[in-house]
Amino acid sequence: MVLLMEGPNDDFSYKWEYGGKNIDSPILIASISKLFITASILKLLKQGKVSLDDPVTEYFDHGTLSGLHVYKGEEYSSRLTISSLLFQTSGLPDAFEEGKNSLLRRALREDIDFTFDEMITWTKQLNPHFAPDSKKKAHYADVNFDMLGEIIQSITNSPLNEVYKTFIFEPLGLEKTYLPTSEAEFIPRIYYKKDSISRPKFIRSCPASGGVISTARELMVFMKSFFGGRLFNKDVFQQLDKYNKLQFSMYPIQYGGGYMRIPLGGLSTLFMGKGELVGHSGSTGSFAFYYPKQDLFLVGDVNQAASPLSVRFAMQLATTF
């Protein structure tokens, strides 16, 4: 594993490296990749090329959307907006986690690849959890960000890896952060319990919701830029800080506009914490959070896909300050 903690102005830095990993080792950041989607949407928002209120019908054909969101016999697909996807309030199910033959269960058995159209088809076979943008409801589903990735590519007329280069990698000088698109590009192995597994096809199949490779050092640069105003004006967070609790299995995580919020003062920390963490975690053990109360950034990877160790670890770190 690897841990890097820093203050916003490099006035404090602490690293912990273990098991052959260091802050320059490549790590699969998994769902932290969603922050790159969020940053790209906000870039397009600033350029006036997109609005959070845009209906998804502007970006997908009828065949893709038809039957995608049918709740209690009523079709809601045309009511989905970019905001519904970004805030995880679409109500759509998560084909990665849900169903007897979920994508993650299949991926644990073997390396598989799939297309966006297949992801949409599998989502249609599952039941939505609520009507879009129902009050105080959110449900974490990777398909929300898979759809945002397709929307970004449609607006920019560029593949997602090129969008990231233009919007994020090159402006921030990230040389070891990339979105793999070919077999020649390295994808780190991950641990599931005691087994070391390699799933390159699977990772390349979900570029928007979990495919970015980075290092702790460069992920730190990204996080400081994301929350510090270098990528976009910090005022934009006023539009994004409307949080809703996610499904019970993800307690105590809440979701705002494209990122997680974890309150530290409740039952999950036995009321010993103060403030909150904002950022994102990944299912493979990666984490990237900002702790506003102490003006501290925490990034790293515990490289374990069998349990949500990364969230608990980040919470424990924050409660020690």
C-alpha cells in the first residue's frame, strides 16, 4: 500500500510506503476516475457547451434510452438530465454490483470486456430504485458516469483519453497518469483477499467510471487542483454541494455533484470525528480525499478489492487530527 498526506501549500508532507509500492508506483484509481469525469463536465460547463439541466435525450438516440428507466410501470428515461447522472440521483440500478450475475462477480472469475451498449442492455434488465431526482434519494450506479463519459465524447468529438489530456493531464503536468486504451499500456494487478489478479480487459471497458491509472504523487496534484481552484473556479462547488445519502450498503457515504462526502461526526466514528471528507474512493482500495477542517489532502491505495478498507482507513486518519 501507499499513503501520501499533504497540506495545500506543500507546507506539510508525509508519506508511508509498504510492500514495494511508493508514491510514484502506478495504481489503479478505480472509481476515483469519476472525479476526472466531474472535472471535464465542469470544464464544459464553464465553456457554455453543456448545462446541468440538459436532458440526456440531447445526447442519446431513442434506442439507447427506451426502456432504460421504467419504474413502477412508468417510463422515466426522457426525464434524466446531466444533473441526475452527476449527483447519482437518476435512480438507475448498478449492473456492476446488482443482480445474480453482476459484472463484478463475473470479473472475479475471469477477465472480461464489454461495450457501453452492453452496459446499457444489462442495466435495462435490472429494476430502477426510484423515479429520477426523487427528494433526498441517491443510488450509486456506475452507469451514471458511463453515460456522462459518452456525453463528454459527443460534445468534444474526441475520445475520453484525449479529453483528459487536454482538460487535465497536460495543464497539470501529469506525466504518469493515463487512461489505458490498448493492450500495450500497463494496468496494475490488484488483490482480492490473498489473490493477486489482473483484469486489463475489464478496466479498459469502463474508462469513465473506473479506468484511470495514476500515482499517489500525481493524484495529489490533481486533488489539490480539483478542490483548490486550478482546474475551475471554486465557486462552482456551490452548485455541487447538495448531498444525499447513498444506499445503506455504502453508509456513511453521501453524494454531491460528482464526488463523495463522508461526515465524520456521526455514529460511523462513534462521534469522535469532526468535519467531513470530500473526494472519492475506489473499489480496489484507492482513496483521494480533502479534509477541509484541517486543510489536509489524503491520497493512496490499500490495494484490496474484497472490502471497503480505503474509506475506513481515510476516516481513521482524519479522526486522529
